[in-house]
Amino acid sequence: MNQVQQQTSSVIFSFFGPPGSGKGTLAERLRVELGFEILSTGNLCRFHIAQQTPLGKQLEELVHKGHLIPDALMFSMVKAWLDERLSKGKPVILDGFPRTPGQATALIEHLNKTRHNHFRVVFIELADEEIIKRLLGRKVCSNKDCQAIYSAIHTGVTCEQCGAPLVRRVDDKEEVIRERLRLYPAYKESLLTMYRNLAVRIEELDVAGMSMDEVFGTFKAML
């Protein structure tokens, strides 16, 4: 185990930022190069539904009715996943979780109870126009079990991980992106205010004009 891996053992980072800011791309590189485990709540929901676990049956009913997943149910699922990884000494990235003050409160209360004090929030910043440009050029793997993301500079038409065709997301349209960005500031401020009130450590990472190599290097320096 190298020095960086020793420093990150059992640390939890919550990646927080606007859509298209590069959270998932950075998380994937950290998984490959530094051994981080990545939480994807979407993949976790799909797993429980496919396995028809007690949680999965509740989730399936909610999804079929078009209802939002309650914070308590979402955190119950995340807690089991997180505790298993931490018990093995794995460093963890929560990609886009928690999404609400309720989820964040539940997470921090749980970490306090378990006396896990290595939780940090990475707040990724990027200007709206750059986000729109990125998302309009983004491609994703069409394989629902993969869902790898590729930026506009990727010229291939198939996924490098599983070979499935690359497609555009149905919601990667300019009017949809602008609406998501319009709603983002209120969501951002509610979470950041709560984190500050609870004295949670927040690292700010402005990725404007940075290549992924530069973003990765800056993040490693934070460690």
C-alpha cells in the first residue's frame, strides 16, 4: 500500500457540485488509480430491485408509482453499503450523495455514533456556460449495468469498458440542463449551510479551465 492509499484508508468524501461538473469522472479515476469505492445510489437502487430484497420491493413500488424515494429509505440502503466498505478499511466516494439536508443529517448522525471522523465534503465548482457545453457533448454507455460517461473529446462510438454503443442522455438537452442549473443554487445553499453549521470540513475545488489530469492532481494534493 502506498503513502496516498494509507492516508485515504476509511476516509469518506462526498462529491458535491452542479450537474456536469465532473464528479463522476474524477470519482472513476480515483477508483482506478487509488482504490476508492464509489457509491452510486442509482446502481444501488437497481441492485436491490433486481435482487428483490425487502428494500428493493419498497423501492420498486415507489418507482412504479413515480414517487420520490423518502430520505429514511434511501439512507437505510446507503448505510448498509457504507458500513460494509468501512469495515474493510476502504476509502469511499459518495458521488452526489447526500442530496438533501435530511439525508446529510442522517449520514452525519450515523458517522458520529460510529465515531468515524474522516468525512469531508468536496464542493466542485464550474460556471453554468461551461457546464452546458460539457453536457451537450457528453456521451454515456447504453449498457444499464455499466453507464460509463465520456466527454465531448472522446471520439469513439463504443464503450471502452464493455463495448456497448455510446448514446446521448435523453435529458442532456439545453432547456433541461438550464432548468436543472436554475434549481441548483437553492439546493446548494441548503446543504452547504447545514454542513457549515455542523462544522463539517468542506474542500472547494474550482475546475474551470482545468484538464482532468490537473483536477486529479489538485485533488491528490488535498489528501
